Amino acid sequence: MRGRTVPKKRLSFWQKVRYSLIFVCLLVFLVTLVGIPSSAKQALFLDRYKVVGGGQVLATAYNSEVGQTDSTPWTTASGSRCRNGVIAANHLPMGTKVIIEGFGNQVFTVEDRMNKRYAKRIDIWMPHRNQAIKFGVRKIKYYVLATA
């Protein structure tokens, strides 16, 4: 029996795909099990900011359609152009930096306002209407940041 080797069984394409998906699922499970720091802790990892406040409010999403804005849909109340990271909030001062749980460590800036009837709400700008609809209305936690 010396010198004889057992031939290795080759995996089919679909078996490789299956094992790859299982590996990715296990990896995601382990990362969530170990725990990713909350948004407030993530903000501390950003050397530029420290958390100085926060709260829990209803959040909605909007995009630059005339039906959802005034006659200048791509211009915010502060005069800047709509882009990712822009939020509208009446209860926070213009220019306030915020982290929102569920968005990783993305820093949002208050550059827009909402209708006066929405005193305690955050409106997140999204590039596409279907993204805004999918986001819907949800209760979120946010953390106000100050430059460290």
C-alpha cells in the first residue's frame, strides 16, 4: 500500500457556492455574537468627535422631489445641496453633527428643516424615492456629537 494515494474528491461548483455561503453566514453570525459597538461607542472611535447628548425620536426619510419639498428640491434650508449625510430636524440647531443608530458610524449634519408641526422628528435625506419609502417611519436613537 505504500506509495498509493487516495484521489481527492473534487467539489462541484454548487457545492463550493454552498460552502461559501455557509462560511459567510457563520462569519456574520460570529461578528454579531461578539458584538459590534453601539453607535455611541463607534462615535468615540472617531477621534474627531465626542458624544454630548442624544435622544429617541421618530424618523422618516425624504428625497428631492417637489412633492416632498418646496420649490427648490435640491437646496436645503441652510443653502447647501442635498446629499448623503443631510438630515432635517427642527429641534436641533443647524450644523449639529449626529450619529443615528442603524447607520454605523456615518455622521449626519442638520442642514434642513421640516414643517413646523414636526417638533421632535428627524428626516433623513435619501437619494431615491424607493429607499425613503422602504425606510418608512421608525423610532430611532440618535447621538449629538461635538468636536473633540
